[in-house]
Amino acid sequence: MSPEDKAVILVESLPYIRKFRNETVVIKYGGNAMIDEELKQTVIEDVVLMKYVGMNPVIVHGGGPEINALMEKVGKKPSYVNGLRVTDEETMNLVEMVLLGKINSEIVGRINRMEVKATGLSGKDDNMLSCVMRDPKLGYVGKVKEVKTDLLTHLLRLDYIPVIAPIGIGERGESYNINADEAASRIALALNARKLVYITNVEGVMREMGNNESVISHMYVNEIEDYMADGTISGGMIPKVKYCRKAVMGGVERVHMINGNKPHALLLEIFTNDGIGTMLTR
């Protein structure tokens, strides 16, 4: 790439930097971008750059594969119902060990090493994510009842990047495992975020499964039912798109689903005219 080409890219990013300066952007960090070492670093670089140009990124992370690995290591077989992990008391302890003890602290450490302030949290801190049990058959799987934002807004004012593990708290102080897509959607709504970005393992919503050239780059919420009816949106994409719809209908201006297997996917989506993945708006 020539210096002139680089200059064109920088100039192209200026309107987006201006538009989203001082705005909150919630990023649901999941998929292979949490496993591959090179992709881990590019995601953090993207988030740090967003912070340096004046945005307020908030990270909500998953950790399913690493939870599965620890469960199998201790002799427990992961079990799912409708895509949600069956979580007994022992599994809940393992979930907290992985999400808070390993993944959360690693993300915070990577950001701190780039000389940006970040702090690790779970939904239990300051009763941020109050939950009720979603279904007794699932055990300690929570449905978010209320989001308290006092701690998050305080940290954002102090220039921190909050890194949130999707663990909620029940009425008796018990821990609940929360679907990270749900947690990100609810937090984005509560913070009046301008954008919500889901980092996934797929290009976005595709007209033909497996055909990356068939990605629907821009989708409106009133099209979702038709896409679900004809099978365009199916399987594990259905709950994700529903959480996206709730965020948009609640006031989040734009929700993006992007493929985290592409280096610097966040920058491509937020700072360029073409973008990548699927954008959902009203």
C-alpha cells in the first residue's frame, strides 16, 4: 500500500471519528477471535484505537470453548438446551473461574499493556445485572431483569474501558450464567449506546448459508420475521438477531454482526465506507 493509499484511508475514517466521538460503543467479544492469539491482539488494538480517537468502548465477552475445556478436564460433559448451557452449581463455579479468573483478566491485561486504562467486572459488581432463573431445567442460567449502570458510567467518566463477564446476580446473591449476547444487548440499551457490535465466527446474515458473497449488508428490523420464515435466519443466528432487534427497537442506532476471523474487523466496520458483515437498523 502506497503512502497515498494510506492517506485516503485515514481521510475516509474522519467522518466516522467525528460522528462517534464521545459516543458509547458496546462490543460483544466472542468466537474464534477469543482463541487465536493473533486475532486476540488485533481486537484489542482496534478497541484501544477506538478509545484513543474519543469513543467509549465497553466490552462484554463470552468464553464457551474454554468453559467446555475446563468442564471436560474435571470430568463433566457440557450439556445444552436450545443453545443454552445447562448450569448446575458446580458448573457455575467453573464458569466463574474461566470467565473472571482467566478470560476477563487476560483482556484487561492486554489493554493495560497498551497504556489504556481498563478494569474487569462481572454483572455481580454493584448488582449491575440482576437476574431471575430462566428455566429450572437449565439450572443457574439467568434472564436479565434489570441493568444498573451507575458503576459503568462512573468508570467511563474516569476514562476506563469496562470489560464485563456475563455473570449476573439473583435475589439471594447467587450467581447466574447469562448468555453474552443478551448481556451485551441489555447493557447497550441501558447505556444508551450509539452502536452495538457482535464479533462472531460468520460473515453476518447470509442469503445462502456458507456463501460469503451472499451476506446481507444492511437489514431493517421489519425484515427479520420474513428472513426467519424463509430460513435465511436460522439455528443459532435466531436468538442473536432477536437480541439485536431488541437493542435497535430500544434505541441503539446501529447493531453490527461481523466476522472476528478477519484481522481488524472492528476497524473495517466502524471506520470505513464499505464496512463488513450485517448492519441492523430501524
